[in-house]
Amino acid sequence: MESPLGYALTLFFAGYLFFFLSSPSPANASAQLVDGVCQKSINNTECMEVLHSDPRVKSASTYILLAQVALDLAIGNAKDSQAFINNLLKSDPTEPIKQCASSYELVVASFQSAKVEIYEDPLTANYDVKIAGDDAGNCETALSSKGVKYPELSARNHVVLLYSSIGDVITGQID
């Protein structure tokens, strides 16, 4: 017959082991956050692809940490698109391209502001990520209203809308 102390220790260790094994790991918590965010974004598959392109996502176990990564990706993408448009402007200085250049200055600024605001004012960060998407939409409208077709630029506008959607979902969850 086992002593009461031995029995108590066995129960304690069994409970501890169960708790330890059933607790979500940071990687698992991150996967759950990303999955939940992407399901609510405008495109689940594309969202998963862009977020998982950054290895920091695996350790992003809170919405603020995930927002940092997502906004870094959004800022990098927006700056790259801005450089693309500014280069395009040299060979095609038409009004729609000028409007896109102006719009992308605002896209970059909005994503940068949102990254700062996630700590101080998540509601304003949420507003700014939405405005970034609106500005990319303004670029697309400028192109289509004049019948200008730049598939690569339209694809870049779509990606900004995706990042805007991702940022909207994430910043909407920050308390």
C-alpha cells in the first residue's frame, strides 16, 4: 500500500504534467492568433502567406506583438511600392501615376503612424491602417478612371488592401 505522501506526490506530478502538456506553447498561441486574424481578413490564404513569411510571427503570442510584425511587413511593402511608383513616374509622368505617388506617401505614413500608435492609442492605429487601404484604393481609382493599366501596380494596391485588412483585424483586438 502506498503512503499518503507518495500518493499526493504522484497526483501532484500527474496534474503538473497534464497542465504542462496541455498548455499552449508560444508557437501554438501564435498559430492560433494568426489563424484567427487571417480568417477575418479579406483573403485567408494570402494573409497566412504574408504573415508566415516573417519568422518573428512564430513568437508573436499577443496581438501587439503580431501587430508589430504585420505593420513592419506593411511598411516594407509600402516603401517598396512607393519606390516602384516613383521610378515609374520618371518614364510615365501622367496624372494617374502622380496621384498614385501622392497616395503612396500617405500609405507609408499611415502604416508608420499605426505602428507607433498600437501602444498608445489602438483605436487611432486601427483608423490609420484603414486609411492606408483607402489611399491604395485611391491610386487604383486614379488608374481605372483614366483607363490606365499597370497590372503590377494594381497588384501592389491589392497587397496594401490585404495589409490594411490584416492591420484592421489585429488592431481591433488590442485593448
